Amino acid sequence: MKAKSSGAVKLSVNVSAPLGARLRRVAFEERLSESSIVEIALELLFARTTEATLGKFLRDHGASLRRT
């Protein structure tokens, strides 16, 4: 699977401090961009489930509406 660079959309998201630290560490150690890691992780997540079951899967794993 190859990440696409054209037609990119800039997103701003909040993640837990440990998750953010892990993302930065992996990006640094593997010489990858944080955005490419996130993009590929999301593509893999979306490929493993249908949209019909994605919401339940995410809520079962702690997802919710967040307002900061």
C-alpha cells in the first residue's frame, strides 16, 4: 500500500500524551513522517472493517465525541 501525497487534507487531532510520544519516537527512529504513519494506520484500520461496524468497533475501544 502506497500513501498518496496529492490531494492531501490537513487535519488537527488530539491524542493522549503517551500515544503522541510513541508516534514521535517511531517517526524519528524509523525516519518517517508522523503524518505518513497516521495515514497508513488509518488506511489499514478502514480496510479491516466495514463502515457499518466501524462505529461500534471504535466506541468499544474508547472513541467518543471530544470537545477541547
